[in-house]
Amino acid sequence: MAATKTVPQLLQSHKSVVSRTGVLTLSGYGIHAQVDRGHLCLEDGIASDRRFFRLPRVGHGLKRLVIIGADGIISLAALRWLADQDVAVSVLERNGKVLFVTGPVYPSDARLRRSQALAIQSGVALEIARELVGQKLDAQAQLVREKLLDDATARTIAEFRKELATADSSESIRLLESQAARAYWSRFANLTVNFPKSDLPRVPRHWSVFGSRISVLTGSPRLATNPANAILNYLYAVSESMTRSSIASLGMDPGMGVLHADASVRDSLACDLQEPIRVKIDAYVLDWILHETFRRDWFFEDRNGNCRLMGTFAIRLSETALIWARAVAPVAEWVARKFAANISKPSRYAGPPTRLTQTRKRIAKGVVYHPPVDKFPAPEKVCRGCGKSVARGSQNCAECALAVSRANLRQVAQEGRIAAQTSEAQARRSATKHRHDAARSAWDPSTLPTWLNEEVYRGQVLPRLPKMSVPIIAAAIGVSLPYATEIRSGKRRPHRRHWHALAQLTRL
């Protein structure tokens, strides 16, 4: 009796579905996350274009799960599986808004939160706000100077940075920040955003430049109307979710800020701590704009003009999540220490933990801390002609490269024809013709050896000419390189006065 199939067998792959940064992004509709026989089973996609993942508890490599969209189901068992594996979860709306964030649970420090709540009255909030904005303005000035090569704007931002020392309120700090931002973003406005030539007929005109950070739809950066600003908004949202997790893991309240006004629709402290690392995101996007090409099918436009990211492209951007988490970690721990400085501490209180950077463990072990060198996920390299994916270091695919080469040859030929019609070129041709006419008139046919006739030239001299270089032939008989090329190939027969020189050249 044949054995029956009782348990469905899944094909196993040694290639991990999780990116090397430890981030896995789900997008689309009908997103599912559930646990089946100890494995985390994930599903996402649109319509029939679905993806399925099955992760074991050991060796999965997952550090953060990013979900784009609000249509789907996450089971309680899946949330427990993620919590057991210390995997953080970020859920973002399709327009980039952070819906909620979960992560590893740590004991809350009531003393730290109490000190945070009193930071405005104690003056600590003002000190923190000055430092955070100061770091941001320093980084902005450096980026404008080094990447955009604009010393004047960098000096303007540096002047606002100096005025921070005398700012005595959060309102005055925000005013200085906004004035510096106006100068900073003005240098981005005219940057050209490149698309493949085949995509240009389908690209709206305002997508071809960076434009203004202020959207005409909202009067704020929200709801961007072009790709460059849509990418920035999405990456800011990803970094905000990472910042919120960092704040919660240190025992602080993400909602009680020191610079941004308290609001029920956002986590003010998360927005505050983002300020120093926003410029890192700007630099990442700027390098992409300056050196790479976007594809039209990475973006789509809503009926109101809002430019949005396609799910596959957003997944690629989400791979940077842990880079922003590492960037914000020392900032979050510094802010926690500033809050903790006002706590009436017992002798055994060691201050807030350093679980984000592991600073205390390194000090205890005598290890010198070296900040990690972040390797950003390389943007997809696309052909500048048709938009196909190409290898790193290439500008065009094989077909477009051949077309570009032919176009360049045609352009060179056209430029040559135009140059040949100038008065200087005509004068040179006339002088050359007169010189050769004079040489032919002055030549005495009796000087040609009697043995060197046309039969000898064609049968013995001409077959040996291809072994000689064109410049040598041209120099020997005083003709141009193109004419010497045709002589060597036999397309032209030189004047009889040149036969003896060519015979001597070929050692005949």
C-alpha cells in the first residue's frame, strides 16, 4: 500500500528573505502575520502578486519588521513570537505617517519620566533643545559646503548657529532653526532629478527638479508633490519609528518633547531627537539625486497631486531603518542622561541604561568605542536610456550604450562636416592642392627607375604596404592620414612620383 502524504513539505532555501541589515518590509493589501508550528508566517502583496515568508525561531536574522499599510491581520501569537525574538515592529501608513511602533519591553523608570516632565521648568529642556538644533545646523552647514559647494550659504547657516547660544526660549530656537532651514533648502530647490529617456514622456514636469520642501497641498512638508520630497518624507517616517523605539527602550516618554510643541497627533520627543540625524538622511538622498537615475514606475500620483512611493521601492528604502537607529542611539542616551541629572538619586543609582550603544559594557571591558561605518543599501542602478537594471559602474545597458556610441559618431561626423566648411579649412585645402599641383608639375618622370612600373607597384609594393603604419606612409610621401589610409588599403593609387618612396619604404 502506498504511503499517503500527511504533512505538506515546504521547499527550503538557504537564501534568507531578510535583508543583510535585518529589516523585512511588508506592503500591499491583505497583509498577514501568524504563527504556524513555531514558524512566523508572513504574507503580503497586491491581488495575485503575493509573497510568502516562513521564518524559524533560530537563524532568521530578523531585527525589525516594517509594515506599510493598514489592511491586514497580525495575530497575538505573531506579536508574542516577535517579542520573544526581540524584533521591533513599525507600522506606517502608505503616505509615510507612523501608525504605531512596538519593540522589546523594558522596565519603565518613573524617576526619569518625572524628571522629563519637569524639564521645561528646570531649564534642562532649553539646554537639550540648543544642543540638538546646534548639531543639526552644524551638519547642514557642512553638507552645503562639501556636497553642494556653497560656502556663502554655509556661512549663513553658521551665523544662525552662533545665535543659538543666546536663545532663551524654545520659540527663539525654533525661529533660528526655521531661518537656517530656509537658506538650507533653497540650495536644493533647483537640483535636477534624472529619469531614463524612455520615461521622460510620462514624467510630470515638476518631478524633474527637487523643488520646494513646502508642499502646495498642505503648506507644510506633508503630502509631497514630487519624488525627491516623497523619498525624504518616507525616510523621515522610518527614522521616526526607530527613534520612538529607542526612546521607549530607555524608559522615557516619546510624547513629552523639549522643542516641538506637545500634540496628541505626534510624539514630540521623537521629533526632537530626530533633528541631528535628519541631515544624514538628506545626504543619503542628495547622493542619490546627484549620481543616480530614478525610474518612473517607482512612484505614482494621487488624484490630488500627492506623489507616493510604490511598495517595491518603499521596501528598498526601509532597509535603511537600522542605520537611522544606530545614528539616533547616542543622541537618545545623551538626552536620557540630561534628564537623569536632575533626579534625586540614591547612592546606588547608576543613571539611565546604555542598552542602545552598550557604552557601560565597553567601559567595563576596557574596549574603546568606534562608531560603526554605515553601509547604505546601494540604490538600484538603472540604464539612463531605457530604465533597465544594469550592473554597478555602468551608465547604460548594452543596447543603449551602442545607440549612444552611434549617436556620438554621428555627432563627431557632423561636427567634422561643419568644420570642413569654414573659411580656414577651405584655405588649408586650397594651399595643399596648390602644393601638390606644383609638385606634380616639377616632377621629372625620367627620375623614376625603369624597373618600377605599374605592374611592379601593384604586384610587389602594394601588398607590402599593409605592414606599414599609416603615419609612416603619410610622412614618407607628404600626404594626409586619411589619404595614406586609402593608399595602404589599395582604394587609391598614388601619383607615380610617390612610387619610388613607397618602394624604398617597403625595402623593395
